[in-house]
Amino acid sequence: MKCTLIFPLNWSVCTTGPHLALPLLAGVGRSMGWNVTIMDLSDTYYSSCSTFPARFEIISATVDNDFTALDDLYFKWEDELKNIGSGPAGERFAGLLSGFFYDNLRKLPLTDIARFMEEGGYLHDRFQERIILPSLKNSVPDVIGITIISHHQILPALELLIGLRRTFPDTLVVLGGNVVTRLKYSPAFAVLQQFADHLVLFQGESSFRQILQLVELYGVEKARHLLPSTSGDELIPPEIWPVPDFTGINWNQYAGVPTLPFVSTRGCYWGQCHFCSIPAGWAKNGYGGSATGEQTANQIAQMVGATGIPRIKFVDEAFPPAKVKTLAQNLVASSIPVEWEAYARIEPAWEDPSLLETAFRSGLRKLYFGLEQAPGPRRSLLNKNDKGDIRRLLDTCHKIGIRVHLFCMVGFPGTTREDALDTTRFLIEQQDRIDTADMVGFNLDRLSTIPGVRPIPSSGDDWRLTFPFEATQPGVMNESETMKLEYTCQEMLWDAVPRLLHPLYRLVGQWSNL
């Protein structure tokens, strides 16, 4: 039995490896004896129309802290893509981090966009029609699984679904991913159902396994009738989480130093930050469980042994500090010289030198924290409810040799321009203790309700994941003011400490076992 897993075009091109969904689902299929192939369409497309910077050049410039050289590499690459002509969709390359915008379509309802595509409209010089569909004809799969986790992937995924329905009527097409779950109660969901045989919500491995079993037992046509229109797993016991399988990944398609994505905690154990809707993709309450430190170490050992790549990027929303000790003990006992990074909440536990020293010995090289805003009276508006002291945490990590990334946000309703500037100045003042940072403006996400702002209705709202918004209370910034403030703060950081924001620097960053 043959299955093809597809990650649609328009994901960021500045990456160090595939999105986790591809190797995770490949692990499910291959454990059942299926012949599984993987297609990462972003890297396929970008490599066909631009010249990636040589990895050794990025590494060399990063090691030398030569940001002029990194700028040259970045803008040469980006300019190539900006020269791509516009098609009927009005595609416009916005940047290496955000991919393409579709100016002629982005304000239309998804049903109108589907009609445009069915009538012959296309994206990207018929890339999928010219390249992707013919390549699938060489070995027609029984099942095609598509994952979308970015708003920018929705239109390329829809175009792909329409092409697959027309070209491969005897193939079962399954669509899932965070975006699908977040669109569940939108009219766009029905449009996606129209062109896919089955939609998977929340976590997908158990559903995917059941789909493959049905096709094995009954064939595609009968399985298509037996399957409900949707399925999904809110909670999958950690004991049966599959080991990601990276077989077939072309690591030379990725510009960064090869790194294995991995998740050991599904969702966020806090999950109540007012601005964040990401955990909603894992489960209704935002949390889907956590594997033990022992199980996590065992799976890492299998992945590193199979790939020879000793770098792990945990993509857990928030790594529980209580799990670090057992994970570290098991990693050290495995004798694999692994290095790893993880996302975490600003909690007092991460200020404990003994915990961080143990983690460092096991390979921890970088922690990513959601600061959002420098300490101050209005930070509590975000409902982060973290109790750590960020300055003490930065000092402790710095002394031990663990690098730190800080996620920062400006313009959250109720915060001020001065709060944003204070946060920017905090990053600059602490630059010796901060490796990288994000500085973004507030977005009003689907599934979130924030006092002080309301969405501005638009005909394209059915497939939006963030909405244009306006202020409803005095002193709250509107979307335009927030965007200007974001630009101001980013420019301050670029001028003072370009390392904090540089996308190519992050492709090498903290790894010592290059």
C-alpha cells in the first residue's frame, strides 16, 4: 500500500528541517508496512526558483558574527524570489519568513476562491499542475495526507485538493493540521470538506492509523463510504505516540543546520494566555498530555541513531521543568552526544542552577521563553501567570552556558507605547544574556476574545486565522497604530543588536556539534 504525505507550499523557507507532521505521520504509516513518501512543497518550489545560500557560508558568517555577510546572503536570496512575476491570483512575495500573499484573492470568501480555481485560475505559474501532480502519477498513492499549519498554506492546499480530486479520483485524500481544527466552526470548513474525503481535527496519528487500516481492509472506494466526514483525537495516550521517521527527507533542501523537530508535551499545560490560540489545535482544553522523560529519551535515541543528526528542536508549547531531570538522566545514560532546545514558561524552576546544570550536561543549549513584555504593572493583562524573575533567569542561564530566546509582543490591548519601548530597551540592555528575540505586533486571533478591541468584518473572514481589528476603548491602539509601533521597535533592535532578529543567524545559532 502506498501513501504520500504532503506539506503544501508557502511555509517559511528559513528552516532547519521539515515540519514535524511529515516524519510523525510517516512513522505511523511505515510501522504498518506502508510505502510512505514525503513531499515538502515549500522547499521544492523555492529551490526551483531561487539559489539557497550555501550552508557553510551561513555557518561561517554566524561563527564570525559577521552580520554584513549574513545580510548579503539574506537579501540576495530574497530578491531572487521577489522577482517572480505575478499570476492571476496576484501573488506577491512578501519575505523569506512569510512567503507569498495573494492580493487578488485574500479578501474573497473561500468558496469564491475555490470557484476561481475550478475555472482554471492558478497560483505560482501552475507549479502544482506542472510539477507536483505529474510526479504523483509515476506511482499513484492509495492515500494522500495533507497537513496545513499556517494561514499562508490555505490557498495552495485548496488548489492542491482541487487538482487531486480531478486527477486522482481513486485516491483517498485526507486533510488535517492545526489550521483545519481552528477553522472548524467557519464556513471555510465546508469548502475544505467539499474537496477532501476526510478532515482530521486535533491530533491525528490515531485517526490516520485507522484510515490506513480501513483502506488496507476494504480498498479506497469502500473506505471512502465507511469513513465519517471528520475525525480527530483530542487525547492520545503518550505511551503510543509514534517515533518520527525521517527516511526520505532531503536535508540539502533546507538552508539551516539539520535539526530534528520533536514534541514530547502536546499543547500547553497553562494554556490561558489571552492572546494565544495555538493550544486550541491540540485539544479543546489546549492540553493533550506529556510523555515521560524516559520515553522522550528513548525516542530521541531512536531518531538520532536512524538519522545521524544529533540536534533536537522540541516544539512543545511549554516544556515542563519537572520533566527535565529524568530526561537529562536518561539522555546522559544513552551516551548519545545530543544537543537540544525547548520552549518554556518563565517559572521559578528555570532559575535553579542545579536543574539547568543537569540539563546542560544532557545537551540543553537553548530555551525559548514567552516574555511578551518587560516586567511592569500591565504585563498581567496578558494572563501569563508566570512567577519567574526574568533577570535572575537570564543570569542563571548565562552563567551555565544556556542561550535564551525571548518572544515579545507590542500593542496588546491595555498596554502602552511606553511599555513597548521599555521592552525594546530591556532587550538591548540585556543583549549579552539574550541570544535571539522576536518582536511582533498584537494580532486578534480566531477563537480569541480580547477586551478593548473587536474584529472589522470582511468578506474574506471565513478563512482568516487573524482578523483586522479596531479599538473599542479609549487608550487602546488600533491595528494601524500597532503595526507602526511594531516597526519602530524592530528598527530599534536592528540598529542596536541585529543578532537578536536575524533569520539566518537562527539557522545555525546555538549548535556546537556542527
